[in-house]
Amino acid sequence: AIAVGSGAAVICACSEALLLKFGIDDLVGATAVHGACGVWGLLSVGLCHRDTGLVFGFGTDQLTSQAVGALALTGYASVASAVFLGVFRCGGMLGLNSEAEAKGLDSGLGQQAYAMAETRYIAEVLSSFDIKPEQVLAALETLRDCVHRPFSPQAADNKLNGEVEDILEHMEYEGKGTSRYFAFASHHKRDGGE
């Protein structure tokens, strides 16, 4: 179990890095967790099963069977997804335009996806300690190279930008172009940013 779990952790991390390298936006890491680790789980049965696994000296029959099953499932999921999503894409029903994506779908409803109470509370706490918005910006700038976002750079930026801008708004900060200060958090090269 330790070997299988450790292998899954390595496979998940490598899969996420590979997706980022190819510029594939997988917001929640579903491809790495369910796809790559799922295949690893199937193959690990063929390797580690007590009665039929390769590691316990029972040959490659179980491993071969598991590999064929993994290929069949991957092929089926890929073809079904391509057909389903292809139909929606051709019909113009898949994805958002750049403007709508940057603005956020919730903005059209006059709502925001994250908790306003939370950002208001953070602004109040910072203000109670006489922490100025400029100090917050300087601290975030200092942390720029420390932050690692293992998920979509654009999604991380949108969430972080919105929350920090709300905090600054609650602090009645009137500075210009605040969002440029926060785009670094997940948008640097090593995390797959552009």
C-alpha cells in the first residue's frame, strides 16, 4: 500500500507538471488524479496482487489484463469525451470568450464566487493593526517567488485578484492598477504561467 500510494503521489505530481508544460488548463487536477493515478491504480493490481501479481512471482498475466483494461477505459473515455465535447464546441456552446472568463461568470449575476464576509474580515483585521494597503502589496511582492500554485495559473490569478481587490476595497484603498501586483502568485514560468 505504501509503494502504491507513493507511486500515485509521484505520478500525480508529474502529470500535473506535464499538463502545465503543455498549457493544458485542468483547474482541479482531475486528469492527474483520476486519469493518471487511476491508470496507476489499475496497473498496481497487476503488479502487487498477492495471488496473481508480478511482484509476488505470478507472471505477467494479471498485469497484462490490467493494462488492456486501462487502455480500453482510456480509449473509451477519450473517444466519448471527444465526440460529446466536439458537438458542443461546433455548436458554440463550449467555453467562454476571453472577456467573460476574465470578468467571471458570477459577475453577470451581481454576485461574487468567494465570500465577501471573509475578505471584509481580513481587511478589518489588517486595519486594526494599522497595516496599510501599501504594506500588504509589499508583503505580497516579497512572497512572489515563494508561492507555488499546482493548479491553473489563470484560475489562481482570478481568485487571488478578486479576493485581494475586495480586501483593498474594504480598506478604502484608492490605488490604481492593483491587480498587476497580484498576477505573480501563480503566473510565473516555473508554475506553467505565461
